[in-house]
Amino acid sequence: MSVRQRRYSKEEMYRRGQDLYESGIRAQVEAGNEGRIVAIDIETGAFEVDNTVIPATDRLFERYPEAQPWVIRIGHRAVYHFGSKSLKK
């Protein structure tokens, strides 16, 4: 198994991934998939949707072995969150 190397800075990964998501992928995946993960290859624009990160990125790598994946949770600003969902007492 070869070691995959990131070819872009975190900032460039975010910019490219977010641009691709907002410019067309969101419209294709949002309906009925809220809370699921979309893994996007920032070089080709190819993407895979799954319930968790690993299966989504694994399928992306099967199709594009040199993919540079960026992931987001559909309908959310981030893949993971920390702490309580509610601050109500």
C-alpha cells in the first residue's frame, strides 16, 4: 500500500473543496442526505456520499487513486462537532 501525500495546504484544500461544493455538488446531494458525508476530490470534482468518512473516501480512492479528498457533512458547516448540541439547562 502506498502512502498518499497531500499536495495542497489546508487552506487551499478548504477553498477548493468549499468552492466545488457550493458551485454544484450541494444541489446534487443535499435533498434527502442531511447529516451524511460527501468526500470531494478537489482536483477532479468527483465525489462520493456515505454515512461516514472512511467509506466515502475509500470509494473515491477506488475511482481516483491520486485523489485529494476534502469532506463535509451535508447540511452542516463541519464534519464533526465537539461538546453539547444544546446549552439549555
